[in-house]
Amino acid sequence: MSLEVALEKKLKGFSLDLAFQVHSGCLGILGASGCGKSMTLKSIAGIVRPDRGRIVLHDRVLLDTDKRIDLPPQKRKVGYLFQNYALFPNMTVEENVGIGLRLSRQEKEPVVRQMISHFRLDGLEQRYPWQLSGGQQQRVALARILAYHPDVLLLDEPFSALDAYLKEELQMELARLLREYDGLAILVTHNRDEVYKLCGNLMTIHQGRMISFGDTRETFHNPVHPQVARLTGCKNLSRAQAVGENQVRALDWGVTLQTAQPIPPKLTHIGIRAHDFYPVGEQENVINPIPLLTPEVSEAPFEWNVIFKADPSLGDGGQIWWKLTKDIWSAYLQHPPTRLAVKPEHILLLSEKTGNPPV
Amino acid sequence: MDVSPILISMKTASVTIVITFFLGVAAARWVVGLRSKHLRTIMDGLLTLPLVLPPTVAGFFLLYIFGVKRPVGEFFLNYFGYKIAFSWSATVLAATVVAFPLMYRSARGAFEQVDENLIFAGRTLGLSEREIFWKIMMPNAVPGVLSGGVLAFARGLGEFGATAMIAGNIAGKTRTLPLAIYSAVSAGDMDKAWDYVAIIVVISFLTVVGMNYFSGKEKKQAKRGQRHVS
């Protein structure tokens, strides 16, 4: 089981240039809006044509521009879950699920029946898509795709059109489905939570180029490049210089910090996740204190977002974004801390990926 | 009252709408499917031209093509013994040419309104282009296509300029309602003109009501289409 993809396509303002392989499970593709990730998925499905490329699914060549092979989407056997699910509004649930089956009416019936009960759509067979909830629509779309037995499942931002409550519920459902499905899948999203929950492997894309590829948890734990750190949700990045084997100068914040790992030779940035800080008092003696100016504070339902400006007399006056739970912040409501500290092991050591546009 | 103009008009408009409907839908499907943007723009311009040309100019071209001494007209006369110009079929010809762009444009608009993801989904599910057209495009474009049909019917019914040029104004043969009104007024018979005017107004009003009915359905369908996103 494998999918090999190599693509080149000129897009507005940049060009898509990617090569990767998937051998098992679900690959997440994470990138900002308009980075070319949807285009990648559409190229695999044959909905758009890349300028150059080669796509091999199992042993079938779907596309090879050098050999002038370009299978139409009808022959590629890919299942594509569209952002809006693309259910046919003129067809009932039953008809939608059965549409891809090349079978006689009698042969179709039991297959459709089985998919409908598998996706818990019993009783909704005669409904039209607009009569269904968002979750039901997604299940119909998945039932329609899986009834067709595709060789790869392509999921294009499947949760972007849903409200928060439904989103989490459907993420759980899709996670279960992907475990049972046991085939290849690619999930494209700009949401780091989704890839973390659903995908074993993760590729990050910035402006049409791959910047990382690897195990999802490992990528979050050690993003290596500042672009990847940002995509995986790291709010605090500072340009940095090594000053010792385990010491780094954060230029934007004007402080020197201890690191747990030795500094890599090409270090350009450090990153600190917004929830990895802890407050320290004026006189307390701790490792890695960062002096700060009065913060701007905004309240979220279950946490506080506190944005400090680093002291501009020390560095370039960058920002520090601190997220903390409500109970901790309540102690600081009147007098916000003037210093935050970070443990050496929580400092992400990053080096700009060369040959890429800056973050 | 001479009812022949009413009968001729209804007969002409009915035959016209059948021809226009199929031609318009086929042309719309073809143009929407064109890959080259330039070709699409050029074809769209050509197919829409009769809408913006004065009908007399359209009639002039028709006369130039189908006139008895012209290649196509001569061909029909020699091989089928059929004279197109100044026959009843010329009223259909004139009305078809003038009504066609309305049908074509409405159908094209309706096809373009269909969410392209539906078409992509059809393709990835293995449906042929023909199946996609009949099972997905057409059913989801029905209200727009029908309202285009109604509009084209009304336009065919009211056709005057091109008809006068190629079909003439022969009482009982090519004199449609608009031409009959013109003739009645020329002859100073205002009562007669009023009768015909009243009939045309009633039919046109019913047409507008019919069109609103279909476009109301279209809006409703569009809403439903959107709802399945949320």
C-alpha cells in the first residue's frame, strides 16, 4: 500500500513544488490558507492538473506528465471528502450513497443498506441533504465515498464549516473511522488540533514547499524550523544567536536563556509555547527570567491570553504571549507579573529552513 | 375578429420554444464545458449577438442566408422544393434566432450556478460526464433553465422585426400578433389593434408570473444548497 506524489504547479504568487510518499495510515498536511495544500489534494484526485508531476497509487500510475499519462478522476479510485461535503441536493440520502456503485439495482440495495446502517443513518434514507444536520451530512458523504471502495481517502478541511461543538464530536467520529478504515488517507487542514488528533504522520507546507515531514507527535515536540513551530501553534518566536554550548541570546526579547539541548550549529530562532511560561517575582532567583512591560490582557472562556511587550531597552521589544488557566491568573489580576520564566527544556531550538521564503 | 394572427402566433411560439429550448441548453452545456477561456468568450459573444442586434439586422442576415436567391435558400428550394423565405416556417426561424440568446444565457447561468464541487464529486465517484450532466447539472439547474424557457417563449411570441424581414406580413400565413397590431394601426382600425394588444398583454403577464414562480424556486434551491454547508 503506498501513494507516491511529486507535483509542480505555478500558482498565484508562488509555485507548488512537492514530493512525498505515504505508506500507511493518515497523513496530515498542515499549512496556512492558500499555501497549496488543497491544490495538492485536488491534483491527486485529478480535479486539477499540475504543470508537471507523477502520482502513483499502489501500482497504478495516475499521472505522469513526462509519459503523458493523466487518468481522469473517474478512473483514479480516490475518495474525496469536500469541505462542504458536496452531497447532491437533488438526491435522497439513499441515492447519494448509491450513486458511485456500478451495480444493478438489486445488487446495489444491500451495499447501500449496509453503508447506511454502518454510518448510523437508519431512518434518514429518504431525506434530502438540506434536511440533515452537519454531522449527518458528513456521515452521508463518507458513506458515499466508502461504498465506492476508493484506494485512498482525501479529506479536504472536513471540519472547517462546522461550529465548535459539532467539530469536536465529528473529530472523534472521524478518528474512529480512520482507525477502522485501515487504508491510506490524507487530511488537509490549517488546524493543528485536527492533525494532532487524527494523523500519525504530518507534513507541513509553506508557500507550496514542504518544510517538514515526520511523526506528528515528534513534529509538535521538536518542530526544528520556525515555520513549523508557527504552524504547530507556537505563539512566541524570537530571532536568536548562540552564545554558549547551552546558552542562547533571544534578540527580540533581549535576554540570554539556558537550554536543555545543545544549541544546533545553524540556530536562527527560538520558540516558546504560550503555556510554557510561569510567573516569577521581582526578587526571585530562577533560571531564564524574562523582564516584561505591562501586558494587554484578553479573556477567553477557559483561559487568559496575556500579551507582554519585552523590555525595549534590552532587545528589539518583541512580544511574549502567555496563556494560562483562569485560577492562576486570578492571583495576578490586580498586579500582573513583571517577569516570566521558562524551563530550559521548554525552549524550542529552531533553524530557518534555507531556500524558503521567511516566516 | 380575425383569430388567425392569434393561432399563427401561438403555433409559431410553441414550435419556436421547443427548438430554442434544446438548442439553447445544448449550446449552454457546450460553452460551459469549453476549456479554453478565449474560445468560451468568443462563442459566448457570438451566441448572444442576436440579443443585442436590432431584430431587423438579424432579419437582414436571415434573408441574406435563406433568401430564395441565396445558397441555403436555393438549396432548400431545389432539393426539397421548399421555399423558406416568406413562408410560415420563416416566422419560426426568425423567432428562434431572436429568442435563442435568452434561452442560452439563462441555461448557461443556471449551469454555472451549480456548485462545481458537485461536479468534481461526481467525477471522483466515477460518474461519466454524460451522467454528471443529466443526474447532477440538469436537475440542479432546472429552475433557471425553465425560467429561461419562459423568457424565450415570451420573446418568440413578441417577435416583430426579424419576422417582418424574412417572413413578411402575409395575412393568414405569416401575420403574427405583433404584425397584426402593426397592420391594424396602419389601417386606422384601433379597435382591432386593441383586441390584439389586450391578448398580448395577458399572455405576457402570465409569462412574467410563470417566470417569477420558477426563479422563486431557484432561490429556494440555492438556499437549500447553501444550507447543506452549515
